[in-house]
Amino acid sequence: MVLKKKQIYMDNAATTQVDKEVLKSMLPFFSKNFGNASSQHSFGLCAKRALEDSREIIANSINAKKEEIIFTSGGTESNNFVLKGLFFKHKNKGKKHIITSKIEHDCILNTCKWLEEQGAKITYLDVDEEGFIDIRSLEEAISSETLVVSIIHGNNEIGTIQDLEKIGEICREKGVYFHTDACQSYTKTKIDVKKMNLDFVTLNAHKIHGPKGVGALYIKEGVKIDPLLHGGGHEFKLRSGTENVAGIVGFAKAVAISKDYHIEHMSKLRDNLIREILKISGTKINGPLGEKRLCNNINICFGNIEGEAIKEFLDSYGVLVSTGSACSSHSLESSHVLKAIGRDPLEINSSIRISISRFTTKEEIDYVLRIITKVVEKLRKISPIKI
Ligand SMILES: *Cc1c(COP(=O)(O)O)cnc(C)c1O
């Protein structure tokens, strides 16, 4: 399928366009600088230097050390790596309990499900109606068997940003490891591994205008974990395999060019769109408003209209949005996140997620608002259920 000319892409929580500067930074590593970073000659050294410079950029961005960053193939791998690596390292020491939440990405939830079959005990914490975990419930769930607390930083569906500093404090007090999946929040809100007492952080590139298939796992110095891939001993013997140098260079470039004013720009557009959509009768916001919401996330429940119908209609006008997360939408099961915040099946099916980027303009927001107003009016007229 060839994409139509004018498309307004508002599904940036699923993936983002590669920034031109990112692409430019990557190209030499597919052509003249194609060396293997492990080779002991000038080609190898060139690749090695690019790899280590990239590691430093990513480490600095979260207040970590260079040696604490392991490159992976993305968010899914980093999340699998941390939970499986910790579990297998510690399972014979009576530490088989993992605490997570009901609103994690599928790659955390399905890893946990698999680990349960391997003998792990998992607690899935509830969240409130805005998607926040309850600190007291977390505290109560931690026992002498608890190995790690893994909580998503910015939620990919409803944008809720958890208070990692507070969670980190509890984990420090109780002496358990703390991991966060920060794929959505990275570069959109501050991550400081020291302030937040983090032992592990999952990051990826394709949500921040970098390439697909590359990510990182921050592992705090001194913390022991089993390797995920065994082989030639790359990435501090934790993740063997010839490094994706071009991808890693692009990842670091994406981090380096992200700016605080992008956050301000997106927050402003987000707040405008939310405010205007909520003027339509019968609409509700999913997730919190303001500072504790990802700057690019808008998720609205339209009451008695099928989200799928809204999505299709918007698509016919060249506007691309999503109903639920990209990963779970091929299972057609309704969103576990919206369910966890207490939405009923009708509300879940009438919700759409609009996720903008730093490239989104005021004009695009106005256009989308016009189309949404039109489609809601039209679909409400034909809906059998009146609200
Ligand atoms: C996209 C995403 C992932 C998966 O990352 P991939 O790099 O696509 O494997 C994991 N967690 C969250 C929160 C995400 O948004």
C-alpha cells in the first residue's frame, strides 16, 4: 500500500518518524564506516568510538555512567532482559516475587506471565481512575521474597506519569530492586536514575524519532543480572552480538537533539486539543490532566460511539490515530489499561488515543478538532444509544 499524499500522523505513541538529522548521522555507518566495533583495526576503532560516544550521550541524559548502559534491540528486549535476568540470577535465593502494575506494556505483562510458569510469584498492582499506583499498596505488597518492583514511567495509552521518586524511596527503604519502562517518557519528562533510586531503566529509540530495532537497558553499577544472549561477550558480557552501530548512533542523535522546548510545544497543543474536545457533550478524558500526563498523549472516551468508527473516519480524512496500543490492537482484545482505570466495556470501545509529536502544528490540531466534531455529530445521529 502506498501512503496518500497528505497524512496527519497522530499515532506517535506507536512509533515516530526518524528525524532527518538522525538519518544523516546513521548513513555513514551503513557505507564507509561499516566496521565491526570489535575489530582491532582502524575501521573497528572508528565504529567503537561511535558506539562509546553514543553510550556516553545516553548515560548523561539519565544521570548514569557510561558503563551502566547496555544496548539492546529495543524496549521489548530490555524489559525481557531485566525481568528474566534478575529472576534467573536470584531464583535460588528465595527471591521469586516480582511486583508490577496492571497498566504495563504487554512485553512486561507477558514476560511476567511466562515467569509465573517458571515459578515466579507476581503481584499486579491496581491503579486509581487516573492510572496512578497507590504507594501504600506497593509498600504492603513488598515482602522478604520480593526481588524487583517494575513500574511503567509514562503510560503508552493514557499518558499517566508515575511518581518514580516516591516509588524509588520505598524500594530503597525495603532493599528491593527498582525497574522502570521509560520508553514513552524518555526525553518527554526528566529521568534521573540517582534521584529516583533506579536500578534498571528500559529505553528505546523509535519512540523518540530514532530508528526501530534499537534500545538500551540501564543497569546500576554493581547490580548482578544473568545475560540474555550468550556469545562473544559484547556489551560487558551481558548482551552478546555484533552491535547495531548505525542504529545506536541514530539513537544517541535522537537523544542529543531533543529539547525542553519540544515538551512545552507538545504540552500546549495537547492541552488545547483536550480542552476543545471535552467541550463536546458526553466526552471524558482517560488519564490525568496537566503535568502528570505525557506531553504528547491525548486519550478520549466518546461515550456512545465506536472508537473504531471514529478512527476509520479520521483515516479517510488523512488523520491517523489509534484505538488502544499498537501492540495489543492486533489481538482485538479491549484495552487492559482502560479496564484497570475502571472504564466499562462501552467506554473502552468508544475511546481513541491521539499521540502528537514535536512536528505537530497548531493548524493540524485545529484540523483534527474540526474533523472530530464533524464525525461525532454524524455518528451520534446514527447511534441507537442516546446520551
Ligand atoms: C513501544 C514500547 C515498548 C516496546 O518497545 P519496542 O522497542 O517496540 O520493542 C515497551 N514499553 C513501552 C511503554 C512502549 O511504549
